[in-house]
Amino acid sequence: MAEPVRVLVVDDSAVVRQVMTELLQVAGDIKVIGTASDPLFALDKMRREWPDVITLDIEMPRMDGLTFLRQIMAERPTPVVICSSLTIAGSKTAMQALDAGAFTVITKPLLGVKDFLTGSAAELIAAVRAAAKANVGNLMLGRPSVIPSVITAASSGQSAMVQTTERIVALGTSTGGTQALERVLTGLPRVCPGIVIVQHMPERFTELFAQRLNSICELEVAEAHDGQRILPGLALIAPGGRQMQVRRSGAYYYVDVKPGPPVNRHCPSVDVLFRSVAKAAGRNAMGVIMTGMGDDGARGLKEMRDAGSWTLAQDEASSVVYGMPKEAVKLGGAIAQIGLGQIAAAILAGPSAHL
């Protein structure tokens, strides 16, 4: 019988600590080994027994959660599930947490926290289980110091990398995806195919995420808006809470961004995007499914492959959570599996890439 996942709950609210402990203990494969009202108390307990997963609030006395998170990831990387009351203005803090290496972020309201946590028990338990299995080191992988030779050639203006709107790339990802997308997009030059992206994120987070990527990438990155044309050198990220699809009009591709029901429990959904790309672009498209929990995107990638698209899955070794890529491979949706560090070069090389 497998050992239970050992969890440390760190939150300055006694009510939250009690409720989270009770909720997690209900799962027979999770054991709360302790709670702490702030990071300094947590560190003292961790010296005696190091947890497999930490649930962490951000606003706490003596040391804030972000400082604690950065310290943990620098000294002994451990999966951290952020569970914090994040207002609209505080969404930037959530992005900072993901950037610092948090496994995922679960938002909780300022009021009615006990009822919220009780209603979100399944989400919390699933996050802790997935975090315990995550390749934590992959959360901390930064931008590659050496850009692949294919990308270097593109940046210097060699003819192989001049693209038109007739070729587009669709990326789908979830848990661990913020770091993975940063690695991929910072590895691309300004001259590259138009890119459409679904990253599982709540409303408002996607805009901040796009702004951050735009500030560090050579290509332009933006949150998509309805009717926007897909252009070379532009990466469009589906807004949280809306479904994004690709359509073709003449020689050009556009995105339709509309409210819609969740698909595979997600809005935006990778399957929704990939299926639309299969219909609109077929062999003119490339699809890449990356790190994430669940199976969203697996069927859509298979439809892309069946339509003649070049399809890839991130490999297990470089994934934070080998869930979505694994399901796509099982369905036969991926032509090949590649490491995170190879994806940017593959995007530029297209189907001619020797993988």
C-alpha cells in the first residue's frame, strides 16, 4: 500500500487551517502532518519532518507567502499549492507565485471561506494529489541559455523562417504551463508563425499573464479578443472564462472569443481550440499539447492529426504533470513526443523538423 501524501497547511487563519485539515484528511491517501500560522512556525516544523506538499496562504505575519515560497524553491524544491484570498488587484501576486515555482493557485474569497473550501474539497484534494506526483524541478527551469541553432538561423533572417498567415500553431497547457509557455515563447524570434494558446487560468489572470510574457518576449503576446486576426509574430492567449476558436476567412485566420460552457471542466478548453484548428487549418497547422492535469486537448489533438496537422506532445521527463500529454499519446493524437527545450525549434522548423 502506498504511503499517504504528507501535507503541511500554512495559513494565518485558524478556521482555514482546521477546515483544510478536515477536508484533506477525508481522502485516505492524504495525511496532514501539521499546520502553521506563519512561515517561521512552518520552517520549524519542516526541520523535524519535511512534507511532500505544502498548502500556503500569501498574506501572513512575520514573513509573507511569496518570500517563503522563493526560499523553499531555492533551498529544497517542494510542491506548493497556493490557497489565498486574491482580489482583482492581487491577481498579479498570483502570477508572481506561479513564476516563483508554485504548483498551482486556488483562489478563495474574502468572506465565506469555510463554505468555499467545503465546496471546493474535490479541487483541493485533486491539486494536492497531482502536486505530490509533479516533477517539481521542471517548475524551476528558466529560459535556455543557448538558443537552438534553428532559432538562431531564424533570427538572422535566413529564408527558411519567413512565415505567412497560412501556417498557425496551437498550444494547449495547464498545470506547470505558465513556466513552460515562458520557456517556449522566449525561445522564439519576432519572425515566427502566428500562435494561439489555451492556458487553463481564471478570468483576469490571462491578461496579466499575457502582459508579463509580452514584456520578456521578442514576439508580441496578447490576450485574444473576438474577431482578432492571427498574424506572424503574434501569440494570442485565450481569455479566462471564454472559449476561443479559430476560423478561416479567405487566406486569413481569425479567432472567435465567446462566452461558453466549460468543456472537460475548463473554459477556455484546449479541446475547443484544437478542434476548431483541425477544421479551419488542417495541414496548415501545428498542435502542441503540454504539461497539465487531466485529458483536455487529447481528443482535439487527435482530430488535428487526422486533419493532417503536425502534432506533438511534451514528453514526461520535461513535464511538471504528465497528464494531458499522456492522454493525447494514448489516443494516438501526437506524431512525436519532445522535450520542453525542443518545442520552440520545432515550431520554427514545422513538419520538416527531424525529431
